[in-house]
Amino acid sequence: MILVVSHPGDPHATHVIDVLRAGGHEVLLLDLSALPGRAALTIDYADPRRPALEYRPADGPPVDLRNVHAVWWRRPQVADVSGVIDFDTRMFTANEWNEAINGLWLLLEVPWCNPPGPDEIAGRKAWQLRVASEIGLTVPRTLITSDPIAARTFIEGRGDGRTIFKTFSATHQVWRETRLVREAEMEMLDAVRVAPVIFQEYIEAEADLRVTVVGDRIFPAAIDARATDYPVDFRMSLGQASTTATDLPADVVARLRALMDRLGLVYGAIDLRRTPAGDHVFLEVNTAGEFLFIEQRTGQPITQALADWLVRPA
């Protein structure tokens, strides 16, 4: 059985699951937010060396998780303890679920895409940049700060319109595009005291590159957003951009493989910028980055690559 840790509203998870099931493979979509109201979890140490791991959905038979042979750690949710009214009790309950669930992952001694521990560490943007630099990738001049003075000094040192700022994370509820620092933002720099901001030198792009890595397979795509309404961040004008499969120099491929190895990742959606001079600049790697928009525009078989890996993990 293949375990996919995500939720029904994730089209990437459901698309891969459909392909797997069409191939005759048993798949369980484990939505952690079903706990505790719509599912139950049991770890039974009758045999301490091989404890029973049971997931029992409210609308179906119990599932023996010892039958899992591979896990896709896609978009994990958290146990839904919103029904616990008292704040302190809710925090206690959430922590109890967190402890039990994280213990469960350690008991699933099978191949993971990606292992939860390395996945969490690899998702830290501050760490990514250092590792990328250490293995020979070019990274932008970057400042992460909550100090308005440091932010102003950095921006003025780049010159007008030569600095972008972005967030550490984005959700469907709170989403922010990458933006150039303009005069209006300079007037609001004191706001960085509230939460740290990532500032980077602006890298001119001949194309943005989304490089999707699945195990030993690499799918590079070039997104040319220069003629769009918003070339700073291709996500804002993807419908206007040209997206095509592309090739990478052998040395860049080697460094990206080294990056994945250092971070302990099986899957990663890596963002680079290819400059007009032909240089490749590393921006970040998203451990659960979207790939369907690339697959739909280029025909690259990323879904099948993920399904293949889960059936026969490397």
C-alpha cells in the first residue's frame, strides 16, 4: 500500500493517486485533519518490536499501516482540535496529537518522498541559500532582517529598483507575490519590525526556470515572463508567459543533484533564474512545490515519475 499524506483539496495529490489506482495500486490518502472527529489512530505494542499501526476512518474499515511500502509526504495537515473550547486544553490536545503522529512516522520504516525531518529542515530558506552556495550554485545577495536600519542600508546599496522583497511562506489565506522595493515601500520600512523580511538583489531574467526533481529524474522548464504584465514574479502573469521544456548545463544539473542529496530530498521544485548572460542563479527549493502547471504546459511526465517512484522507490 502507498500512503499519501495530504488532503482531498490538493489536486496534485489526487492526480497522482488517480494514476496509481488506475495502475492497480492500493493507495490511502491520509488527511490528518480527519483526526480526531472523523478518524482514530491506534499504536498497539502487543509485539513491542513490531507494534500494530491502525488508522480507522469513521466511514470505512480499519487500515493496517504496517502494509505501507512507501509514503508521499505531500501537504500534511494537523489534527483538528478546534472543537476543544478552552484555550489551554486545546493547546494541550494539539500537542498530544502532534506527539502521537510524529511517533507514528518514526515507526513507518519505509522509503519517504520526502522524509518529514529532512523536509522540514530543507524548507528553511535561510538554510537553503547557504547549502546552495556551499555546493557551488550562485545565489543572490540576500538580507533577512527585522531591523529597518539594516533593510534601508541594504536597499540603498543596491540602487533604485534593484531590490526585491518576499515572504518565507505563502498560504491560500495569506499569499504575497515577490515585489520590487519602490518609494512607497521605503516609506514603510519600519514595518519590518513586526516580522522579518527577505530582501534580495533583483536578478534580471532571460527566463525563470522551474526544475522539478523526482528521485534521479529532472524536469527543467523555462518560463519567459519578460513580455508579461508582471515579470518580477511569473506566478502573477503565468497565463501570459511562455512555458517550455528546456535543458540545463551539465554542471548545473550536477550541483542540483548535490543540493538534493545534501538536503535529503527525493522531491523538490527548484526555482532558478537564467540571466541574459546565461548564468544560472538559485532562488529557492520548495519541498512540496506545484508541478501540474508545468506538466500541463510542457508535457513533461512529472505525475508519472512520482507514481513510478512510489511504486518502486529508489
